[in-house]
Amino acid sequence: MTSFVRFAGLKAITICAGLSMTAGLALAADNNVTKDEILGALYVKPQPLTRGLSVGAPQVDPAVKAKEANFLASVRNRRTRSLSLGEREEIAEIAATKPKIDLEIQFDYNSAAISHSSMPSVQALGQALSDPKLRGSTFVVAGHTDAIGSDAFNQDLSERRADTIKRYLVDNYHIATGELVTVGYGKSKLKNAQNPTDPINRRVQVVNMDTKTAAQ
């Protein structure tokens, strides 16, 4: 695999934070992402009721919400590699409207080992997901790669890297395994499709799949 030159040198962390249920806000930073930035992206602050109507997150059809909950229950505690293409796409479809954050987490060369330079971001993620504001929600940890290498190679790499992040969060921050759904997309969902080798494509996306924090 020596032809697959990945993650050479240190890169700046770029964050694309979904600060609302429907749109994301791109943030650029020279340093690692902080706990507060992750909380700001993933937490939907409860809003007061006005004349009997909530002015917080958009109301979700109960039937749609039940369908989403049943689907999440079906993939909870599943092995990442066991997810079918259809299940991966359904996760992506549901995640599209949820609060999310993209982290450019570097890994060792052709490896799923987290690089030393990205460890502060992973630690900040653990602190945020174990914060009382987010505790108890279900999160998707989705691995993405750039376009260097074959489809099969990148799919496997993205899955192993998502698994690595989950294992780190479970082992070091005692987040329940059932609260973390891992999925890999390889190079199928490039963030910068016009430049497939752009480092911004190499990312781990974390999505808050529950909206109960907006209704508490």
C-alpha cells in the first residue's frame, strides 16, 4: 500500500459545524477543536414556549420520529462492517437534518491509529459527548477518506477509523457503546468533490441523532 500517501505532515484542523438542524457553519482554526465548539455544534438549546408553540427546533412528525428511532435501534451495537450499503445510506439521510460537526482527525500512515497531533480534538470530543447537555443522546461516528486508493481500501480504512474513535471514547470517557453508532463511507461522500485529494475530505463526522435535547 506504499502508493497510498496519506496524512503526510501536520495539517490545520478545519471544522464544519452544523449549528442548526438544517444548515452548517464552516469554521476555520489553526488549533485543535475545543469542547465548547463541539457542544455548540451538537447541542440544541431548549427554547421557551410562546403562546403554546415551541420556538426551538422544528417539529418532527411523530411517525417519522418513530421510524428513525426504530431504525437506530436496529443498528445500535452493530459491528461497523456489518452495515449494508442501504443502511449506511439511511444513516446519512437521517443525519442530514441533525446537528453535526466534522473533525479533520489525522491518523498514522495507512493506519487507524490516531496521530498525536489530533489527540486534543479527540479528547475534546470525549469531554463534549460526556457533558450533561449531551449525555444520553445517540451519536453517529462516521469515517470519511479522500479519493486516494481504491474504493475497497478506503471503505475499510474509514470503518476502522470510525471504530478507533468509538473505542477511544468508550474506554476513556465511559460513553455507553449503544450511544455510538459507527459507519464508514470511504471516499463516497467527498466534502470537496472538485479536489478529491483535499485533506478536508479526510474527516470524522459526529452527528447528534437525537433531538430530545431541544425539547427538554
